[in-house]
Amino acid sequence: MSSRKKIIAATIILISIVLGGTFGYMQLERYTFFQGLYMSVITISTVGYGEIIPLSPKGQGFSIALIFSSIIGLAFAGRALGESLLENTWSGRAEKRKMHRRIQSLKGHQIICGFGRVGHAAASQFVAARSDFVIVDQAPGAEVGVDGQLYLEGDATREQILLDAGIKEARGLLALLGSDPENVFLVLTARELNPTLRIIARANDPNVENKLLKAGADKVISPFTTAGTQIAHEMLLATGQHDDVCAFADVVHTPRWISLGTDNPLIDTSISHAAHQLGGAVLGLRRGNRDCLLPGENEVLKDGDVLLVIQADQEPGNKPSKEPAPIRNVVIVDDNPVIVKLYTRLFQKAGFVPHTAANGTAGLKLILRLRPAAAVIDFMLPVFSGIEICEKVRQTPELNRTRLILFTADDNAATRQRALSAGADAVVVKSADAQEVINTVVQTISENLPPVDEGN
């Protein structure tokens, strides 16, 4: 019998004894229900406060039987409770429940799937950066050397395990499983559960890199290729040979503070976009009197913010870096959070800085404030429709160069014509090909269309 069933059985027995004693006294001594309950409790607990009404010989005999039966019932209940407590303690169930509660409270954490040598090294870096992370591995925690870290034992390719690891609230995931097929399946599952998740995967076979990227990985790293390239680079430097081939150029990492003034183009963009534009890593954000270490990638920068950035300054002789790409804001207006997450990620990969709104009013305000390169607007929205947004935007001359793409499930010529007449530059019918919207935005912007006449 399981510990839970034992506890339930013991509880039933105790309640039965108390009720049996109560009704027994009511029948034998003509007690009221409360008087019978009182006598049962003091008899079972052996308190002995005294009888309410002197007991008859039958009542005295009943009390003796009640005491013996209660002793047996209490012994069984005590044993069941003790066994249950010891079982939970020895089996680690209590610790696992505590671990699960801690994981579910996390937000913006990292997930390490696979805790081999690479996973250990990644965990050490996260610890040094004071970044929250969860380890997922099939081996027991003690076996892989987990010491006080959040750990889940299980198959990382299973959807439930990833949900238990808090993938919905996670910021990033490292796919470091032992085999390439497992990593491909893990990336597919993780990308489906969280479309905006940052995923970095390990590939032992270079031929698998494209598969991992197609499955949804943002970046693929081959430990053997990386190590070989670095070793060759170090040897070329040691022997005095010029290294124009190796990917590892000599760099000097220079930390510096960058203040964002009113006219800074990084205002209203994300941390990840700022890092890309500055050619380095954003380690800290100072906003007013508050400092934040390792701010989230999607944190939106504001006027007056100060960034702590480590940039890689190229040494003389190295090829100059490319000029940073211009900031291209895109506004996504849709009341479906799944679609918003999906297109947020796709636009990020395409080099855009996405901003989102869930209704017509918020979407219009966002477009008027940001003056984005493009806006992707759902046809059916709360408050007012996508058609109305297009009309209001086109009434603002400063927004004539903002490309408007209407997103609709209605494949009707009349709907398309109505949208174009309202000022939309393109109409995309919802389909399984999510990339079509991104391609339409890129094409519409690249065509450099002339400004739309006000009122069209």
C-alpha cells in the first residue's frame, strides 16, 4: 500500500472511532451529540476530565472498548505518518518539490540541456555572471556533480521536461546533448514551445549545422572546429606568421560607459539590438539610481540610460569592421500572443527591432511615436480595425514613408482593394508560411516606394 493510501486509511479509522464513540454514548447514556463527542475525545485522548453524567456499567464497558480500539487506530495512524515522512525524505521527493517551486519562480533564465564537459564550462560562466540557469540531464544530479544548482533529471527532448524547466519564461537554451540527432529534436521542440527563445546548439558533425539552423537554432557551435581554429591561430602567432585565415583575430576588450542622449538612435531599441550596433556585449544598464547587471535582451532602452559595454577593438592590420546597419523598427499589431511571439523572433533574425501592441489604439500610438520603417497590422483587432489604423496613419504626413502591411485571413479581392485604398502598401493572407510576411516587409522597404499621398 502506498503511503498516501495508508494515511487516508488511518484518517478514516480515526474518524470512525470518534464517530462510533459519539453515537455509542448517545445510545447507551442518552447523551446529546456534543456530549457524546466530548466524551469520545477525552476517552480516546486519555485526558480524563471527568464524566458529564456518571456512566452506567454498559457505558463504562463501552469506554474500555473505545480506549483499546483508539490505541490500535492511533498506532496504525502514527506508523503510516512516520513511514510517509521517511519515504518522502529518503526518496528525495520533498527536495524535488522544493526544486520545482524554485524553477517555476524563475524568469529570464538559461536552460542547459546536457551536462557534460561543455555543459560544466557553460554553467561556470553563468555562475560567474550571476545568471540564473537550470540544468537538464538524464543522469542523476549527484552523478554529474551538481552542487546546489537547479537541476532536473530527465530527457531534455521531452516537452514536459522543458516545461518543467520553465522554458516559457526562459531567455535562452543551450542544446548540448550527446548526439546530433537528439540536439536537432531538442531544438525543434524548444522552438515550438517558445518562439522567441535564444537557442545555441552544439554540433559534432559539421554536416548537421544546417539542419540545426533550419530546426530553429540561432547559432551552431562545433567544439572541435572552434578548438582547432584557435590552436592554429595561437601557433601562427607564436611562430611570427601573419594570420589572415583564422577566425580568431587579436582583440582588446575595452569596457566603457555609453550614455544615451535624447537624439541617440538606440533609444526605443532593445539591448540585443544595441549590442549588435555597438559591436560588443552589454554587461550593465544604469537607469537613474538603479544598476542592472546583464539586462535582458528584450529590455527597451530609454532616454538617459547608460550602458556598460565591452567592445572588441580591432588591432592594426586586421580588417576594419563593417559599418553598423541602420536601425529598422517594425511595429507588430496583433491580439494573438502566439503570432506576436513568432513574428517577433522572425523579425529579430531578419535584422529588425520589433515592437508589439495587442489592440488598435496601442498599435496606432506606437506607430505615431516610433515612426517605424514598417508596420504589420492584423485586419481584425480590438478597439478599431487594421483598416482604420492604415487610414489614420496615412493622415499623418510624417508617416508617409512608413510601409504598412495588412495581415488578414480573408482571401477576398474586395478586402484587398479596401486595404490598399486605406493606405496599405501590401496585403498578406495568413498561411502556414510565416516567412512570407517578413519577405513582404523586406521587399516593400527595399523597393523604396515613393511617399503615399495623404488621404489615399
